Amino acid sequence: MKRLGLLRHAKSEWDDAVKRDFDRGLNDRGRRGAALMGEHVVAEDIPWNIAIASPAVRVCETLESARLGLSTTFDKRLYLASPDTIVEVLHGQASDGDDPENVLLIGHNPGLQETILNLVAPARENDLFREAAVKFPTAAFAVLECAIDSWSDLKPRCATLVHFARPR
């Protein structure tokens, strides 16, 4: 059994129309939401073996405000990644020789939400899944339990959504 955490970046600023999307940071609401969700992620007491994140500024600032205390690897493939790219990045965790039990991935929508929709088997859809399927808002956090022994085995319909929280 592997555990996958998905954390969406917090609310970003839109004040500067000239700034590239990649360079947008968080607004005040985003910083507060990231701090709140950081407390929540820590309170869940899951021993994340590795954190992998998009290098976009809003993701970096989410991590900074969340204060998770995790060493994070930044992977440019996760910037606005599709579910296929997210799975590819996770497959790579097995080839690194360590094959960690618990991986926290921090990135963007729609890729994170679509990853949940792809990984959860229809027979394992529950109220949490239905809530995440409707909306995976900024700073949302989800945990999936994946019925696999190695990240190289990650494929559609192998997971159950066991936790879903959003900042409120």
C-alpha cells in the first residue's frame, strides 16, 4: 500500500497583468489559506517520505506559508501537469531506488483533480470522492491510498480517496 498526498497551491495574485503565469505569487488570502492547510497537513501526522512540487512561484510560496518542514524536490514537469505527467513523475519514484511509502505532491489544477478522478476506482467512490470531483479548490488537500507495492505499478483505478480537506 502506498499513500499519495495531493496539495493544490493556495490562492494566487492576479494584480499584475504583465507577470507571467509561472511567476504569480500568493495573495493575502492565499497565504492565510496555505498556513491553515499546512497546520492541517501536519496534524494528519502522515510521515511524508518525500515532497515533490511544481517550481511555480505560487507553489513555492504555498510551501513557505504552509511550513510543512519537509525537504522538497522541485520538478518542472509538474507545472500545470496533466494526470499522465503526474503519474509519470510518481513512477519515477520507484526508479530512484527508494520507492517511498508516502509521497506528497504539490501542484496545480486541473491536473490534481483529474488525477484523483483517474486513480479512484468507481467501486471505491465515496462521499469524499464526490466532493473532490465537484471542486478541488485552491489549497485543497487530498490523501489517496493506492493498492500497489511500488510506484511503478501506479495506474488508473488503483486508489481510494481517504481524506479531503479545503481551507475554510
